Amino acid sequence: MPWCPRCGVPIAINHCQCRDVPASLDHVRSVGPFAGWMRSAIIQFKYHGEWGRAEHLAPLLANACRDLPSVDAVVPVPLHASRLRSRGFNQSSLLAQHIAPTLSAPVADILVRSRPTSAQARLGAEHRRANVEGAFALRPDPHKVARACLLIDDVITTGATLAACADTLRAAGAVVVGAATLAREM
């Protein structure tokens, strides 16, 4: 099925969502809507420690990325250190590790969440943007940012988190920044 090259919505749906894609993202791909079995799988994966779901969900994500331009780095959206400690893993990092080989690009774990933020799932669109504004930075050790980066996350709702990450990557020299998620709010 053909997809819109920028927002990634299947053309058969007949309503492109490019106006909802943050300007700092060149393209977005998602496996499907955040509903049904996908919603359940993500909740079990993310909040109930079912790490093994990454190896089953990642091929779906890689398939959704098959028509994207090549990338130089796969960049997982980071968790703040306190949330990483409490959860025990970063779901975006696990997905990135699984799909990077299929994209022939290395995982570049170069972003950090420089301050704790509220859980985005509980916030409206305006509060989501304010919540993550200035919340991401490059790791303190020197890193060269790849020219073409693909951000990886589990769900895109408003795009606020991905936009904040993309802004950070662009400020550091990235020229093309895309995003891939398991699901999206439609």
C-alpha cells in the first residue's frame, strides 16, 4: 500500500496528516494506529517489562521503514536516568538495537533527557510541548552527529517529544531527521 512520503499515512485512508507532523521532522513512519492489539502489546512491553516483545515488534517497525531514504544513524529517544532506573530498560533503545541492522545503520545513543519530565500520556497537546521543551541534549562526551538520523520511539501522539529530539539533532548538525514508531494516535 502506498504511503504519504512525509507523514507516512497510507494513501488509501484519504486524509494525509502532514499538517500534524512537526516541521523539524522530514518524515514519519508508524506500524499502525495506537489501538487494539498494538496498544496492548506496547503497554505490556513498556510498562510490564515484557522486553521480549521488542524482537517481535521490531520487524514490523523495520518493515514500516522500508521506503525511507537511507540513514546514517538510528537514534533512540532517551529516558531520564530516574525513569530508566525505575523501568529497568528503555523501550526505544531495544527497538533501535533490533532494527538498526536491517537499516544498515548503527545505533547512535547520543541524546540524553537532561531533566525529568512528566509522563506525556497524561498531558494535552500544549502541555506536551511545554513538558519536553529543552529536555533533550547531546551526551556530554564529544559525538559527531550523523547527517541523516532516524529517531525511534514507541508511540507518536502530538509529535512533541520527537520534535524536541529532532531540534536537538538539527542544532548539532543533522541535516535530515526522520522518525519511526510502533504506533501513532490517529
